[in-house]
Amino acid sequence: MAKRSSGGPGGARPVPASVSRREVLRGLSAASLLAAAASGSAVARALAPSRTGPRVVVVGAGAFGAFSALSLLRRGARVTLLDAWGPGNSRASSGGETRVIRGVYGADRIYVEMVARAFDLWRDNERRWKRTLYHRTGAIWLVTGPDDYIRAAMPLLSERGFPFEELTTAEARRRWPQIDYEGVRWVFREERAGYLLARQACAAAVEGFRSEGGEYRETPAEPGPLRGGALSGLRLPDGSALAADAYVFACGPWLPKIFPDLMGGTIQPTRQEVFFFGTPSGDARFSEGMMPVWVDFGPRLFYGIPGNEGRGFKVADDSRGSPFDPTGGDRIASADGLRAAREFLGRRFPAMKGAPLTESRVCQYENTVDHRFILDRHPGAANAWIAGGGSGHGFKMGPAVGERVADLVLGRAPVDPFFALSRLSKTPSGAGRPGSTEAFS
Ligand SMILES: Cc1cc2nc3c(=O)[nH]c(=O)nc-3n(C[C@H](O)[C@H](O)[C@H](O)COP(=O)(O)OP(=O)(O)OC[C@H]3O[C@@H](n4cnc5c(N)ncnc54)[C@H](O)[C@@H]3O)c2cc1C
């Protein structure tokens, strides 16, 4: 499992050659003023005389950006949220129908705590918005390989009150006879796990953000020049500029394009294919109610979500695919990917053998080398923040990430070294285990 890095919140960070030390210090004092603004001090009032908080622009309305904007707004900031193509659009990593939510995160306590918080916030937002986004189907892990990842998670799940059970294959067969347990050693079931409606949740978050007073605009934006250790503003396609006290870049797989020098090597978007197969007519065994979220937990990790809203039985391969361009990349699923999914489906779910493909999607993971998120300040701009690196497992965390980002921007919390950018410069290239289970959805 990935180890926590020893970097630190205020730790020395590389600064681009074009930004002098004095400029950075000047920028940092601007950030301190911003923090003061959030805490309501005298200096802050001079900065934000209307007492409505600092102005923040969030770029990107996927799971990370939409919930960051919402959290900033709820903490008193005046927030503008921008997205080039809209919340949960088909190019975004947050696009598509569904995402798994689960508490199993090996020995990584920080993620288990974030999932616990995310569960609370999903529920809270569902109540506010009067809609269901989280479906509690439970999740079963069909263990065919090493199980240390799950075993390491158990004490953390218990601490956090996530119910789970260990089942023999015989017990599991009685409950889900539609599964072929060939090669399965035992089955782990997490009760609170389930799935989230992805695209709909992003749209709901932006709707909620607007109804609470946030401004949303559908436009691309790019960072302007750095001046005095701070970002001078954003450039919009019509040639206009947009200025604020602070900026959050939550641009998912586009972050390397936005900051090529800083992020070029730190986030690698990979092509990921998802397939939906038609279930037999009148047969509810593969739909929600009779089928939980499932994970085939072996050397090659397949996972899936039972049919939701008549969409079919979702099957995806978690192995990291080839490098992918999120803007222009071809989104037609490959024949090889389909063959592998069909072969797996027919073997593990015999009644689905030969089922028709009803839909396919090509999405992208935005991987960091250790599969951890990046939630940090831009090292050359005291007023700019980066939230990304979801690495195939970020969606569920959206609301919890949003709170963390808001606290960072408003100076209420330091950067957690676990999510610091500086750790990535210390990680030898090629480390981490693409395709491994350590960062599964
Ligand atoms: C196939 C697949 C399955 C997954 N399964 C799971 C799962 O089961 N569980 C889970 O928790 N996670 C899962 N993930 C991961 C999760 O979906 C992502 O980590 C998460 O959605 C990333 O959100 P984001 O906001 O960082 O990025 P995005 O959703 O990509 O959002 C970035 C946004 O920025 C906008 N943007 C980019 N550039 C600009 C610009 N210059 N100006 C304005 N806007 C811009 C884009 O339009 C986009 O909307 C999965 C991902 C994929 C692809």
C-alpha cells in the first residue's frame, strides 16, 4: 500500500524560475489576508467590506469542483463556478451514470475517514435537494487472489461503524445463486456500500450551488500570468479576464494541459472502457434489489453495478488503459475490451452469457503515480489551488474533497502531506502499481 509522504503543508516547494522569492512571500501574505478574511478579522473586513467573504473562482464542475464550490459558498465565500462543457459532461471523469461508493480502502485510514464524511454529506445533500443519488445495494468482493487489502480495512471499518461480514462461498451461493464462484476463496460483504448517480449528482450539486447563491457559467477558462507570487486572473475565450481573491482548478484529466510545467508528469489520463449488458426479460436477478455492487477481486479486477434505470448490467475492467486525451480522444469502445468483458461476464454470471451489449462508454481515469489525490496550493501562486488526481476512485469522495478544498482556500486547515503535490516529485517515475487494486473505484 502507498505510504504517507513526509512532505508538509508549509514545506519547501519548487517555485518556477520566473517567480522570485520576494514575489512568493508577497503572494503568501495575500493568502494570509485571505485566511483572515475567512475568519472575520479586522484586516479581513478591509478586504471584504461587504462581509460576504472572499471571491473565489472554481474552474471545473465535476465531482471535485462542484462540491468545492458548494462548500466554499456554504462557508461564506462569494463563488463563481466555471465549466467548459457542463457538470458531469460526457468528456469529464465524472460523466456517465453510476459510481461505486464503498469504505474498503486497505490500511489507508485517511480515505476511510473521508468516505465516512462523504456518506454523511451525500445524505445531507440528498435531503436538501429532495432527491436520491446514493443507492444502498451493499457490495460483495469475490476474493480470488490475495486478501490483505480487505483484511487491513476491517479494523478501520469497524472503528467507523461500517457493517460488514465474511462469507464462505457456500453461504454466498445461497444468497446470490446467479454467480458462479469458480476460483473464489471467500466473499466479503460491505453493507453500506452501493452506488451513486454520477452525472446527475454533478448536475444536482451545481443546481444546489446556484439555488444557494453561487454563480455558474458554462465557459472554458485558462490561468493568466503569475505576478508577485500570485495568479493574476483567468482568461476567458472572449478575451475578457476574470479576477478573484483565490482560484481553484478542479479540471480533472485536463490539469496537465492547464499547468503543463507543473502537472505534466504528475497526472496521467488513461482510457477506461465500461460496458452495459441487457438482462434477460422478466429476470430481476441482475438488477438492484437482488444484486449488489460486485468486485471480482483478483489479479485482474473487474467490477460492476446492477442495472439501474433500465440501463443494463454494468461491467468494467479496472486495469489502467492506454494514455488518453480527454478533449479529442476517440470514445468508441475497443473490440478487445468488449471481448474481455463478455468473456468475464459469461464465466462469472452464466445466465448473462451472450447477453447483448446495450451501451458502452469510454471515460478516463486521471491517475497520479501513487493513486492519491492532489489537494494543494500551486507552488508558484499563493492564491491558486489544485484539486484533482481522482485516479479512478475519487467520485464517492466529492463532497468530502469539497470540504477539504474549502478549508484549504479559506486558511482553515493546512495541506495534508498525503495529498501534497511535493510528494509526487519524490516518487520515482513508474512507481505505484497501475492496474493494481490499491486504488480501485
Ligand atoms: C470509468 C470510470 C469509473 C470510475 N469509477 C469510480 C467509482 O466507481 N467510484 C469512484 O469513487 N470513482 C470512480 N471513478 C473516478 C471518479 O469518477 C473521478 O475520480 C472523479 O469523477 C474526478 O472528478 P474531477 O472533478 O476531478 O474531474 P472531472 O469530472 O473530469 O471534472 C473536471 C471538469 O473540468 C472541466 N474543465 C476542464 N478544463 C476546463 C477549463 N479550461 N475551463 C473550464 N472547465 C474545464 C471539465 O469540463 C470537467 O467537467 C471512475 C472514473 C471513471 C472514468
